[in-house]
Amino acid sequence: MGFGTLFFWVWAAAFLRQSLLMTWMIARTRGSILSAVLFHAFVDISGEIVDVSLAGRAIGVGLGSSAAAVVALRWWPRRSGAPDRSRGR
């Protein structure tokens, strides 16, 4: 896995996506890491059980990154100090 290879960029995108999703899980569970640990274990175990080609990994990263983007845009807690209007307040 050399820097700049396609495998590296697919791995880096998957790493960033997984980090974003696990951070969101911890934030949504008020600091509990159980869901993030289980998610990480599932990703690791499924990666060992299923042998996927580089093209398959790239497609998976694209789909997973789309899900991470939806999470980030839709459900990420607002930090701007503005009141959260989604709860009817």
C-alpha cells in the first residue's frame, strides 16, 4: 500500500468515513462508546470474512461515504450557538 496508489486512497476514504460515523455514534449516545466499538468490530470482522476486490471496496467506500455525508448534514448536533429549531422550540 504505497502512498498515492488507488488502494491507499480507497483505504484513506474508508478510514475517514468510519471515523466520522463512529464519532457521530459516540456523540448521539452521550459519550457511550459501546455502539462505536460494536461498529468497529463488525467492520473488521466483515473485512476478514468477505474478500472484496479493489473495485468492490471503492464502490463500498462511495456508498458508505454517502451515508456518512447524510449523517453529517442531517443529524450532526449544531454547534453554532443558534437555537435548534428541529425540536419545536
